[in-house]
Amino acid sequence: MIAAMKAKDSLKVETLRGLMAAFVNELVATKRKPADELPDEDALGVIKREVKKRKEAKDAFTKGSRAALAEKEAKEQTILEAYLPASLPKEEIQKVVLAKKIELGVANKKDMGRLMGAVMKELGGTADGVDVKRVVEELLR
């Protein structure tokens, strides 16, 4: 935040202030004091939610022919994504999905939810749910 302030990067400062407010809101929502420290997994969850909000807003602004606002949301999304760990590549996700598919004995699409849950639990926050869903759907065709 301080580096962004010194660089006079107003968009980054604004985005990081919003993120800090989201952290405080998360603490208050979980009945903790605003001055407490947010655990890493909770902080990552908040950042992912904020990225998702930006992505949805960007899509909505694009559909509404508001290019300037869509561009601002895209830039904010990029700033926030820099604080997330790198997502697993598709090949790694496929390996985990195949292993869980064999382990659980999943053979058709009706068990997709069970497989998705097991894979997401296994991967934790290292893979995007949309990517995992695509891989699972490909393997259950």
C-alpha cells in the first residue's frame, strides 16, 4: 500500500484499501475484533471473492456497453490476482481428478458433485473451481 502511495498509483491504492476493508468485514462477520489478524486461508478466500466480484462486474459492464468501467474492473482484478498463489496447470488438475475418480469409483455424471467436492478438498485453494469443473466434465463424458 505504501509503495503504491509513493508511486502515486491511485487505482492500486483504491483497490488495496477496498481489500483491507474486505478483510475487516470478514473479521467482523466471523465475530472477531477488527484489529485481529486474519488467518492466511481466510485472507485468500477474501481475495478470491474480491477477484470474482471484479470479474462479474467487468462482464456486466461489458454487456451494458460501459467499456471504461469494464476496463477499470479488469485492472483491479489484475491487481488483486497478483496476491493470489499461482493456479495449478490443467495437467496437474487432471492427475488429481483421475486419482480421485478411481479412488471414489465414479463412472458417470450423476456422481459429479461428489467427485468435485473430493477434488476441491484435495486441491485446497490451489486451483480455480471453474478449471476443476471443466476437467471433471471432460473426464466424465
